[in-house]
Amino acid sequence: MTDSSVAQTEVLLLMGPPGAGKGTQALKLAQARGLHKLSTGDMLRDHVKRGTDLGRQAKSIMDAGELVPDELIIAMVRAELEKQTPVRVLLDGFPRTAAQAEALDRLLSELQVSITAVVLLEVQEDELVKRLLSRAEREGRSDDNETTIRNRMQVYQRQTKPLIDYYQRSGQLRHVNGLGPVDEVLVRIAEVLP
Ligand code: B4P
């Protein structure tokens, strides 16, 4: 790999609890930095809509607020990352488990790229629930009801939060306050990125 291609690569990870604004910020951030946005939630919803095998397997899991099995998610992300030369991606909502984070490390090492930064959007739980219930009214997403939202929060605490320590230890984590107008949050994210 030449020096110039190394300079062109970029891998940003966007993490945070359900409702923190990952999808919202991912759209704007990817556009601002010329990155390809990979949102595992959007990809799964697209599979559900198209009625693929993966979509059929994922639908009831997502509706219950649980996580879709690691091997399905990892294969889906791998297929997308392998298409990219150079790799310039914003990963929204992935990884969400230790196994996904380890698989991502292996995949990036195969592709000879490294993580640029991991952005953690922080918002307190009462605001998260308020946002998701308000989206439920607007969009009617099947996993935005109070029971499922509560379970998604617990799943986040149990399976995804441990990754914060993982990325903290590697020195890649950037904490960002996710409260306030969307464009202000975007500015805060830009400020912590190289
Ligand atoms: P996701 O699609 O990632 O859903 P999410 O966590 O709720 O985040 P989302 O990005 O949609 O919402 P956002 O915070 O932007 O995942 C859905 C499901 O897919 C998971 O439960 C799981 O089953 C499955 N899945 C996805 N990835 C997986 C993986 N890697 N492994 C296994 N399973 C996986 O926005 C929420 C609301 O807040 C919006 O209405 C928005 O308008 C609003 N909002 C955003 N920013 C705001 C701000 N600054 N102020 C006020 N409101 C704001």
C-alpha cells in the first residue's frame, strides 16, 4: 500500500444507546467527510422490506429489541467493506458486541486499515425514551414501542456498553454530548475528530 492510499483511508465508528442520534448524525457526518455510510440497522430494515432470508431471520429479533446474531451481521458488514478501495467508511451501530468488535479488528487488519476514531454519543435515558417515542408517532417503526425500547436500553447496557472500555483502552474513544440541536451535536463531533 502506498503512503497516499493510507492517507485516503478513514474508518469512523459511531456508538451510543438507542435514540442517541447515531442515524441522524451518521447521515450528515458521512456527507461532510465524503465517507460511505454503513448503518447496520438500515441495512437490516432494508432486508426486512425486501423479504430476503436475512430479513426474515432478523424481523422478529429486531421487533423484540434483541440483537441479530453476530455471524449474520459480520458477514453483512464484511461484504460491504470488501467492496471499498480505498476504505472510507462511517460505521453506524456496528460493532454492538465484543465478538463484532473483534471481527472488525480482524477484518480491518486484513484490509490493512485502522480505525480513525470511535465517537460515543452520550444522552441520558429519559431523553432517549422521549426521542424514540416521538419517532414512533412520526414514523411508526415497529421496534419503537415502550416495551421494546426498554429492552433495547437493557441490551445496550449489557452487550454494547462494555465496548466503551475496549475502545477507551485503545485510546480511540471520543466522548460527545448528544444533547441539543442536531447541527450543534455535529459541530461537537467534528471538533473531536482528527
Ligand atoms: P438501529 O437502526 O441502529 O437503531 P437505534 O439504535 O434506535 O438508533 P437510530 O440510529 O435509529 O436512532 P437515532 O439515535 O439516530 O438498530 C435497530 C435494531 O437493529 C437493533 O435494535 C438491533 O435489533 C438491530 N441491529 C442493528 N445493528 C446491529 C448490530 N450491529 N448487531 C446486532 N443487531 C443490530 O435517532 C432516534 C430519534 O432521535 C430520531 O427520531 C431522531 O430524529 C431523534 N434525534 C436524533 N438526534 C436528536 C437531537 N440532537 N435532538 C433531538 N432529537 C434527536
